[in-house]
Amino acid sequence: MEKKTTISLYWKCQLTGWSVAALYWEYNGFISGNFNWVLGVLQFITDMLICILLTHLYRNFALKHNFQNLNLGQLLKRIIPAAIVLGIAYTLATTLKLYLLRVCFFTSFSESYLRFFKESSQVIFIGGIRLMSIWLLAYHMYQYAQREIRTNRENARLAIITRDAQLNNLSAQLNPHFLFNSLNNIKALVIENPKSARRAIDLLSDILRTSLYAGDIMQVSLQDEINLIKDYLELEKLRFEERLQYTIQIADDLESARIPRLSIQTLVENAVKHGVAKIKNGGLITVKIERSAGSIQISVQNQGRLDLHKDENGVGLKNLNERLQLQYKGSAGFTISGELHDIVLAIITLPSV
């Protein structure tokens, strides 16, 4: 089936806008009398070509230098000189066009180009500045509006994904299997080891409180995230006992660094649920946070096999990856591998502040 070619909105606006402007100029010439249709058509075509060429060259220059990502103050500093440069280019091109058309269509015209330029350039320059300023404002206002729409859409998507992560975490903590195991462990400890039972109640309470009352917070300090992970692992260790071993290593200067909430927790829960819990002898979970090549690298390693084809494995990790991309505008990274000696390694790379 043949693919249909569509004209982009930019080119639709360019062709429509400059066609209307050129038709308006031709209409003024028509009502003034002595209108030459051949000359009028040539004027229409050349006016469009000059305006489209100049503005399109500017657009390419602006895109190359990322003008669309500048704030209003930075943008104004570039729009004003751009309007002057485009006005000068418009003046040169238009005076040359008018001069050549007059030479071709009026045999009695014998004025030199320099003289013609001196007589007409001032009016053409003022008109060119006005035209180019209108185009520049319209173009950049549209780009600014589109950027705001994209930002709002990305923020809304990030809020939804963050809320999903919170709900998934809450669902995991309120999972009957998790709760019943925790409560049964606490029940057994009440007689055997009351001190450990009280500690287990505190851990479960802290985990549920964090899940329920954190609100819409998207970022937390690395230390707060690690505290949550320690509570979770300590509580799970009551169930798995010696089957669950873990180590947490964090660089001292990174404790106050801000990271996406529940990002490491998601990886640790996966390591417990799909790694340690499925291995008869259990395993070791290693969490390591360090600086690497100017970035913050977070790694979670555990024994087990990776199967991303299962929804229970893939959805949480997919949401985590999307959260990272939205929150850090593509400057964060996430990888997970599980092919070497039944070891699963998940790595989050965040830009260093």
C-alpha cells in the first residue's frame, strides 16, 4: 500500500502565511491602477520565495542552537538581533528583486542599482523588520507553548507513574501473604523473643506509614530510601532467617543526594520476591551506591534468574525506567541483566548534582 505524504504544520503555516501576505501586497498594487498580471505573478512568487527562504534558514539555525529550549530572557536577547539581521537580508534581497524586475519590464528604467537602493532601502528595511519581527514572535511563541504543553504532559505522566509506584509498593506491603507472614512471625516472637517482636511491629508500622502517608513526594534523600530498604529487609529476614543475607554500601558524601522515591526499593523487592524467595538456600542481596564517571551509580545484585517476559517482573521495572527518563529528561539510565552465573544485576545511573 502506497504511503501518503503529509505536509507538516510548519510548512502549512509557512505557505499559507506568506501566500496571504504576498496576495495582500499584490492587491494593493492592483487597486493602485496600471497592474501588470505577469509582473504581479512574478512579484507574488519572488516575495514568497524570499520570505520563506529567509525564515526557514533562521529556523534551521535556531534548531541547531537549541533556541527552543531557552527561557524567555535568553530568547529575547537572540530575537532582537535576529530581527535586525533578517530585516537587512530582506532589504538586500527585495531591493535586488525589484531592481531586476524593473530593468526587465520597463525599458525606460535606467537608474543604477546603488541609486535605487538608496531611494528605497529605508522603507523596505522598516517593512522587513516589521515582517520578520512578527514571524519571529509567532514562531517562538508557538515553540514556547509547545514546550509548556510537553512539560505539563511529562509532569502529569511522571506524577501518574510515581503514584503507580506508590500504589504498587503499598499493594506489596498490604499483600495478604506479606502481612500474614509478618504477623505470624511476630506472633511466634511474642513468646520466644518479646524484644524482637516489638522491633518487628515497629518495622511493619514504619513500612506501612511510609507507604500510606508519603503523599505525592517524587524525590527523597538517599538516606531516607536506604532507611526504608533496611526496615523492609530486616522485616523480611524474620521470615527467611538465614536464607536472606544483605549488604548495603553507600558513599558518605551521597547520603543527602536526592533520588526518585521507591526506585531502589523496587529493585530490592524484586530481588527478594523473584530471587531469594525462589532459591532453596536463599541468597545474598548487595546494594551499592557510589560515584562513577561523574554520575551516581546505584546497583542491586542478587542470586536468581531474570525473566522479563512475566508481567510481575516487567511492569514494575518498566515503570521505574519510564519514571527515570521523564524525571531526568533522558539523562538517567537503567539496565538489568541476568545471564552470568545466575546473578541478576540492576543498575540505575543518575546525573550527579
